[in-house]
Amino acid sequence: MYMCLCKGITESEVRAAGRAGIVMANQLKTKFDLKCHGCCGRCAKNIHEFVEVAAQGAATSCPR
Ligand code: FES
């Protein structure tokens, strides 16, 4: 499922970012460039959705 239509960011990409330790709102905004010129801004406004999905990814990451 797409989480950001402007940039074509999928839920699995955000989950993978979480597995890589990127779980804070500002980290996610930077990684996915959610403040870019030409974006609608919906994602930056609803960044908590990204944080939730990234946290799910972090919770399922393997410690190895
Ligand atoms: S849908 Fe993500 S910035 Fe527009």
C-alpha cells in the first residue's frame, strides 16, 4: 500500500526504514524527503502514520 502518492513511498519501504533504525519523525521526513518542493505536504502533516509503520518495522527487526 502506498503511504505517499506524491513520491510513491510504500508501507514496506517505511517498515524497512524502521528496521534500519529510522523511527523518529524528523529522520523519516529527511529520509523520504517529505518536505520537498512540489509535494502536497499531507505526509509531513500526518508524519505520525509513518512513525507507527516504522516502529512496526523496528519491532520486527532481527537482532542478528
Ligand atoms: S502524498 Fe506524501 S507528500 Fe503528498
